Amino acid sequence: QLAVEYERGLASMKLASSEDVNEVVAHIGNCLQRICPGGFSHMYKCVCDWLGFPYREEVQWDVDTIYLTQDTRELNVQDFSHLYHRDLIPIIAVLEYNQWFTKLSSKDLKLSADVCEQILRVVSRSSRLEELVLENAGLKTDFAQKLANALALNPCSGLHTINLTNNALEDRGVNSLAQSLSANQLVPSTLSYLDLSGNLLRGDDLSNLYSFLALPNSLTVLDVSNSDCALDMMCGALTRGCLQHLAVLNFSKTVFSHRKGKDVPPSFKQFFSSSLALSSITMSGTKLPPEALKNLARVLDNLVHMIQDEESPLTSLSLADSKLKSDLTIILNALGSNTSLTKVDISGNGMGDMGAKMLAKALQINTKLRTVIWDKNNISPQGLQDIAVALEKNFTLRCMPIPINDASQALKANQEKTEDALQKIENYLTRNHETRKYLQEQAYRLQQGIVTTTTQQLLPNLYHLGGASWTGANGSSSNPIHKKLESMAGEVTLVVDEQLKIFIKYGI
């Protein structure tokens, strides 16, 4: 008997012999190989024969076994980086015809000219490819220009993600690519992710990039960090085309070309005040003009209000490498009552032991933060000890990487005290990952105490409110109003108690 379980149920059939069962199973396996993932193995064999390349059985095994098991739609060139570069050509060529894979990626692997040419063929012919990720692939200006031509040849391209980070495309290459993106009628409505970080965009020849960004588009993520591009020029284009959808903007280590003595361009202010979807802004390492720094105190005050706002949409805040020193204290104090932030990066601010103490106080009462990045803050062994003591009382923080730079300096000052603090921090974080049962019980007891205390404090105040007007003619306080207040206080306590049980049970 053969039983096959599938998404709609179980199918069973009786066959004459076990040999027949084995034959049917083998046939099903062959059919699955042709179907999933997209018949890659058969296509790969044909392409190898057509192009005259040797057929590598390990490629077939990897795709049919590992890729199929993981149900991945990403063809990662790194998985085959141990092969000769020429062996990568037929693997990539399959994507011209394959309908299974939607993503082609390569990271930290220098691609040969032949491999790049094959990638361009796929881009020019595939209607199924949606994501192209070529990070640190040794690409130069001519590749960007050829990529522009490939996109122009494919009116049916479905690319929504282009990641060309850490290459040498330069402004000329990016300008050519942007021109093609603008000319393609589908791109403005389909491209949602564009990463050009790590490419030198210092020149003035970026008019086509600005023109593309100025067109109404669907970009939700734009990363031009570490490119030396002009921040104020970029904002002028973003104001015209990216107000509706852009949610993540990374401007770190860019250049503000504003000249001293002139007002900040209106487009700069207009973009940040008019953007409708912006949820993440990264500007670390960007040298802002003195005119902008004059408003730093007001910016920090506004950040505090946003952090403390119960309805704040802010979930992640990075102040990395801002060198705020003691000015960071105002932010740290606000973290204690924060109800929205789950991740904070305060590394590179030189806040010292005083800042560590303020952070420790915040961590003792904060229950929302899950990740804190805090290296390069000149924290001594005592500051590390303060953090360790605070984490003993924090059961919700999950990720707080060891501050390597600060720890290395602290070890020189007091090795025993530093090692003890770091070990405690690691142990408490491990504890927070293991179970939440005791946390829920502790939180319930804590909240019970808060409710009881609050009710006990509230009731006398309610009694006092109205004072003599509630006292009867004979001076007795036993009247309907007092009885009603006592009843209401009891009901409030019961309702809050039940709600807390629900919150804790479901981890709300």
C-alpha cells in the first residue's frame, strides 16, 4: 500500500507488489525534480551541453536537495564560489529560463567579466527576476552602464530590488543606470529598494539620479551611505518624488554641501516635514553645518518627547558616532519610561561612567527595549559593573553586545572587575533568552503591587475631594457617596487585575 500525504489530505492506494510501490515513488521523485525548483537540474544540464561547459553533479545535488529543502527562491553565487569562475556561467544562465528563482545574489566575491556578462543577459531577458544583489563584487563604471542597457532591453523586467553596495561604479556609472531606470516605464512603479552605498558619488554628474528620484516612484528603501553624495542636493529630488512611499533613508557618511552664511535650503526642511512614510533615518558620520548644530538641543528635546509619547511610532533610534558626551544624558533619562523603542544604538558618544549610570537606571525599569548597542563610550570597570547590576533586574533585554573597545580598555585598568561585570551581563542576557515564565510571574506581582498601591493612594484623595460636602449632617462619613467610592475602587482593582492577567498570559 502506498500512502501520500499532501496539503489537502492523505491519498492511499493498493498496488500489486512492493516493486510497484518503489517504481511509483521513483517516478514521483523524477517529476518533482522536473517541477521543483523550476526544473533547474534539467535546464542546467541542457545549458552546460549548449555552452560547452562541464556538468557539475554537486550543483545539481545542492539545488535539488538543499535549496528544495529550504524552499528558497534565492540563487546565491557564494554557494558555488569554490568552483572555477567559468563554472558559474551555466549556473547563472539557467535563470534566463527558470521560473522558480526570483533572487540572484553575490556578496564579497569578485566576479569575472564573463560572469558579469551572463548576469546582464539574465537581467535583459528574465521576467521572473525580482532581486539583484551584487555586494562588493568588484564592479566598475562600465558594469553600471551595461546594466542600464540590459534594463532598457527588458520591458517586462520585474526587478524591485537593486543592491550594488561597495563597488566602484562612480557617479558616471550610477548616472547611466539612473537614466535607464527613468526611461523604463515599469521601474517607477515596481522598484522599491535601491542600495548604492559604498560607491563614490562625489562628482557633479548625477543629474539623472536626481531626475529619477524626482519622478513619482515606489521606493521604500534608499541607501546612499558612505558615498560622499551631496545631502542637500539629494533632498531636493526626494521632495519631488519620494514623499509618498520612502520609509527607510540612509544618509550616513554623506556630505552637506551647504555654504556657510546661507540659509539651509528649503527642500531640506520640506522633505523631512512633508514625508508621509519615513520611519527610519540614518545620518551618522555626516558633517552638518554649524547652522544645523545650533538646533541640537532642541532636536534632543523633541526626541525625548517622541520617546516618552505613548503613541509614538518610533521603534528604533540610532545616535551612533554622534559624540554627544554628557548631552546624551537627556536621552538616557527618557528611556526609562519609553513604551515604543525596541532598539537603541548609542555607540560612539563618549558618555563615560555618568552616562553608564544613567543607562543603568533606565534599564532597571524599562520593559520594552530588546537591543542596546553601546560600545565606544569610554566606560570604566565601574561603569560596566553598574550596567551588570541593572541587568539583574531587567528580564526583557535580549541583545546587548559586549562593548569590545571599552572592555579592552577596562581590562587594562582592572581585569578582575571587568571580567566579573562582563560575565554577569552575559549570564543575565542568557537568562532572558531561556524562559519567560518566571518573568511573567514577577511582572504580575510587580503590577499587582503597583495596582494595590495606586488604589490605596487614590481612594483617600477621592475621599478628600469634596471633603465636607460629602459629610453628613451628623458628621458621619458613612453615606452613599463614600460607599459608592469604595465599591468603585474595588471594581477598578478587579478589572485591572484581570486585564494584567490577560496581558501577561499572552505576552502583550
